[in-house]
Amino acid sequence: MASLTVRQLDDKLKKLLRLRAARHGRSMEDEVRTILRAAADEPDRATPDAVAAPRPSPLAARQESQPHAASEKKVLLIIGGGIAAYKSLDLIRRLRERGLGLHVAMTDAAQEFITPLSAGAINDARPYTDLFDPVHELSVGHIRLARSVHTVVVAPATADLIAKMANGHADDLASAILLATTANILLAPAMNPHMWANKATRRNMAQLIADGVHVIGPNAGEMAESGEAGVGRMAEPLEIVAAVQALLAPAPGLLAGVRMLVTSGPTHEPIDPVRYIANRSSGKQGHAIAEAAAVCGARVTLVSGPVNVPDPPGVHVIKVETAREMLSAVEQALPADVAVFAAAVADWRTATNSQEKIKKSGKQAPELMLVENPDILSSIAHLTSNRPKLVIGFAAETEHVVEHAEQKLARKNCDWILANDVSPETGIMGGDSNTIHLVTRTGVEHWPPQTKTEVASELVARIAQALRTTR
Ligand code: C5P
């Protein structure tokens, strides 16, 4: 076996090794021995070079235990040193659930709060911790890492890390990556409210925003220090995930070849030629879902009740008025791989539809006799042949939101329910944002408040993930 001496190393590597040896109080030769021993002890899969394969979501796990193919878009999570680092463990899990290939790097200070072992266990790959790691720095590993990812997330982003970034420092792995990367950078700051409000931090943040860095949070609330409250809490993991997904943008081709059926808007149930029963649905959510699916390459048929939003581009739109027309259009649009029932279908229609305008006559108001409309979601979800692989409903509730959605999931035989609170104070009905609780047969996931477009992208990503495991 050929022998290698420290003298044969190139100058840069020698310098790195000298610094590392000095830090550990060892000779350079002893430092090399330590590194080689550690490398030999590592199983292959635990080397940081391996991007952790995405982990299936609970739903995917239920459908099939096979892991997904590695995602094209990789994310690097840099964990900074703050008490919020414990939330980053959940963030790793959430990012993996969404099928993202994930690298993790930890600063020295982060390792005071959580261990590389716990981060590595959740991500199935040892995190990067050291700039002076000859095993990886032989090929300038931090530059490679910085350039190989689509998005770099820093969570928690401490005041110190922010200051280093704003000033272009590169004296440790995290700052060197941040200086070398050309990827999107998303910061999730977390610090004491006084540090966040400090003029130096304000200056640094203004500089970073001007440099094109994206920021999520911090949120207001209680601090880890007892009695302290204010703006400085790290955004919640799901909020960070939503921001990452917005940066990743729907991938064209994600749903290539998938046949998708979406219902949207209200239905109008005529009373006579000029009057009808309706509801406040705007169609914004259903139309956003149809559009997001089409952007991702799905062949989308949108069956829509009367709305004032434009037809989404690239979508086959069938316009209907009543629930019965909607059911018939939906049946004709089958077969489909996925059906999303976002329409607010009127539960009742009048038993008779007067052909003439009902006149005011005498003192008595006319009596309207109502009969129940067909349940479109339930009829399609109960089909024994031609049932789409994934049937997704919505549950607009004003109380016991999740509980009612769970009952609806079972009663209507659908696979997922997106439940939301439509009490007037939420402003969801007709508004631009939505707060979703995703109810599946295996559990409930609470999504943060998002725009209806973000909800649509998130749902499309979930659908793609679920279909990958059933193909
Ligand atoms: O029972 P509820 O109206 O709350 O159920 C809501 C879900 O069922 C939505 O997905 C809606 O599109 C669907 N639905 C339907 N046909 C009906 C009533 C509701 O498809 N007649």
C-alpha cells in the first residue's frame, strides 16, 4: 500500500490540518490518524456526501413502504446555535416528508443545543459540522455543497450568523457555504427581541434583504428566557416548509400525464327564472388548485359553478349552474387519476322550479319546499369501478373543524379532507388566504395560514408524492 505523509499534502490542506490539530491540541500526524479512524468507523450511508433520500409522508408510508426516488431539488439546512435549534429537528422531518433531498450542516454553537447524532438520525445522514474536514475538503467540499443545492435554509438564523452573512465572513462552515452559494437563501431568524430590534441587526437584515435573501419570521411570542416576550421566536417548521416550497416553485412535469378533475365555486339552484339559492364561495381555491396542477403538467378538467374569477390557463373548463349539472359533468369527465372536490355545492334545491317569476300575492309569503341535492364527492368516492385513485374533499366548518372533517372522511369514503374554518371572522370565504387541516386516514396535519395559491401548490406537491408511491 502506498504511504502518504503530511508533507505530501497541498498547502491549503496542510494549513487546514494545522489549524484543526492546534484546536484539538494534537500533532498533525495524530490529527490525521483521528480523522482516518473516524472515517473508517463510519458506515457508508452515514457520510455527509450522501444526500438523504426523501422520507415518505405518513400517507405515502401507508400506501407503500418504498422510498421515493431522490428529488431533483436539494435543500441544505444550516442549523445555527440558538434554543430554537430543537425545532429544526422537526423541520428536518417536515422537509423530508415533502420528498425533498436534504443536506444538513450545523454550526459549532448549534451543537451546544442539539447533537449531530439526533439531526443525523432524523435525516438518515451525518450532518456536516466542520470546515476543516480533510475528508471532504480534499475536493473543496463546502464549495461543492454550496453549489449543489437549490435552496439554503438557515434555521435558526442567529444574530451572529446574520451579522457574518451581511459582512461576507467565511471563517466557519456555515458562513463559508453562505458566501459560496448561488442558491436561494431563506433565513428563519430567532433571537431575543432586544437583539432583533438592535440597530446593528436591523442594518444587517436590511443589507441581506437588499442582497436578495429571503426571510421568514421571526414571530412574536414568548421567549425561552422566562418573562421575556416580543418579536424573535423562530417561525414554526410548517411555516418554513411553506416558504421553502414557494421558493422551489411547482416543478413543470411533476404531474405529467396525470388526469385530474377539480370542482370549484358555488352552485346556483333556481327558484324561478330570476331567483336562486347560492352561497358565498368565490371559486378562488378550486381554480388555484386546477391552475397549479396544470402548471405541473396534469391534464385538468375543471367543473365550475358561476364564479367571477378567470378561467385558469391550460385547463379544460366546464361551466355549470346547478348541483345536478355538476354531477353529470363530473361523471362525464371520468376516468381521472385524482379528483379534488373544492366546490361548495348547495345541499338543497327547491322541489319545484317555477317557470314563471313568482309574484307577490296577497299577504302570504310563498313556501319553498326543499329537496336534497346529490352528494357529488360521496357518489364518486363510493364508485366501485372508475373511482379515481385519490379522491379529495373539502370540509368548510364553523365549529369542531377537525372532528367533523374526520366524520366526513369516513362517511363520504374519500382519501383526504382539507378542512378549514369558515366562520365569518376568518375571512376565508371569498378571501385570499386559507388555513388548512389535512385529515387523512392516518392522522391530521395542521398547515399554517397560507394564500390559496400556496395551499394549491402544497396540495399539488402532496398529490405528486402520493401518486409516486402508487405507480
Ligand atoms: O357535506 P359538506 O358539504 O360539508 O362536504 C363538503 C365536501 O363535499 C366538499 O368537498 C364538497 O365539494 C363536497 N360536496 C359535494 N356535493 C354535495 C355537497 C358537498 O361534492 N352535494
